[in-house]
Amino acid sequence: MAAAINCLFIINKSGGLIFYKDCGSAGRMDTNDSLRLASLWHSMHAISQQLSPVNGCSGIQLLQADTFDLHCFQSLTGTKFFVVSEPGAQHMEPLLKVIYELYTDYVLKNPFYEMEMPIRCELFDINLSQAIQRDRVALLGR
Amino acid sequence: MQNAELFTLTYGAIVRQLLTDLEDVDEVNKQLDQMGYNIGIRLIDEFLAKSNVSRCVNFKETAEVIAKVGFKMFLGITATVTNWDVDGSSCSLVLEDNPLVDFVELPDMCQGLYYCNVLSGVIRGALEMVSMKTEVTWVRDMLRGDDAYELRLKLLKQVPEEYPYKDDE
């Protein structure tokens, strides 16, 4: 069964990939590819802010392609969360919001996590998997 | 609430330990501020994620949000924003209630201590993460015999969020 989301990226405010997770079978990436994609997205996001005709634009939120959608959420502190999903997948914004909350709870509140560094927090992994699973179940129910 | 009491007592134990370790009230003030700063730079994301406030249009709104939403969320109290200066870049947050000091009396040997200095650090750290450089100082402190707690909040610089790209480079 295909999952609604294929992978999740978290980029710190200077553009470094601090978290990557594969969720589906499609589009699996090795470490180099995920790092490259993350910094590419960081730059494109920055350029989109400058090019946008909209005043005070905060950057690309959704990129739609033939084979995937990319949903991006940037917090006011500059951390970016983005998921690559199936085309037309719904309710990605609330999912990203939930992931942001999990990040504040299980990453930032972990006293042994160093800011801006790669995330290696087991509690975050567990709760993230559960959130994605819940999202998947909800999707089946819809 | 028992949970709040544990918090108050833990904070007291930290201040006490710092006084023992550093043996100098000014150093303790500095250390508390630094600890608050380290908390603030992490806490701001939780605040943004869970409070559903959006970007503030100006510093006045920022101060109101800190006083009404931020203090409520993390300390269970609210503050009053007063004493704006003419150009709207500094104001006072007045706290009538302060859960940090429930059982505290300052002894004579600690007269220079800003017991709640962690709070000023938290605000400074949190605002720095959303591009505002501020200076936060205590003006009134009930532990020092004043009639309220008053924090002075001064906006030093608003760091622009644009990337530092220059077209001609």
C-alpha cells in the first residue's frame, strides 16, 4: 500500500539538513541525495521569496509535479519542515503542524539536543512514526 | 498545584547552588540571564507551535503577545504592558503575581541579586530567534522592597529576515 507521504525533511535556518525520514517505498534516497535535495530546496525557497510578486512572501509552500507534491512549512524562527507526498495528497498542512509540535516537544525540550545539529532523539522518532501512522489511518478512513 | 510548587522549589535550589558555586551576586545574575537565554531560544518554537499566534506587525503587538499569551502559557500569569516611550521601542511589563518567588525572602548578603533574572533572559533569547535584538532589565522587584515586578523591554535592533545576498557580488 502506498503511503500518503514518502519522506520528511527538516532543515535548520542555515540550510543544513538536520532530519530525514523515509516513509513510503517510493523515492527512497541515499544520504547524499537527501542532503543535496535539502540544500537545493533551501536555496530555491530563498529565491522564491525574492522573486515572488506578492509583497512579504514567505516562500514556496507547495510544489506540484506530475509524480509528487512537495509541501513546505517554515516556522517563524526559520526552521523548514517539508514532506514529499503523492500528487494531490490532502491535509498535509495540519500534518506538518503536528510535526512542528513534536519537534518542539521531543527535540528542543530534550536538554541533550544541541540546537541546529542533526536530530537523534528516539522519543521524536517514536512519536513521529505514530503521528504519520495516525495520518495514514485517517486517510484510509476518508 | 503541586507541580507549580516543585517548579518554584527547583528554581530556588538552582539559584542557591549558583550562589554557592559562583560566590558573587553579579556573576549569578549573569549566569541566570544566560540560562534564561538558552531556554528562550528553544522555548520560542514551542510557543509559536502551540499558541497559534501569527507574525506580529510591530513591537507593540509583540509586547502584548508576550504579556498576555506567553506569560499565560508558561507561567500561568499575565502581565500588563505600560510606559511606552514615544517611538514605541521600549515598554514595561508589570507582573502582579510571580510564581518564582512564592517562598522567597532575600537575605542581606544577596541584596544585589535579581532573583528572577532567568525571566529576562528567556524573553531576550526568544525574541532574538524571531529577529529582534532586545535588552531586558528589571526595574522593580518586590524582593527588593518595590511594590511590583517590572521588566523593562527595549528593542535595540530589528534584524531583517532577508538573506544577506547582494546583487553585485
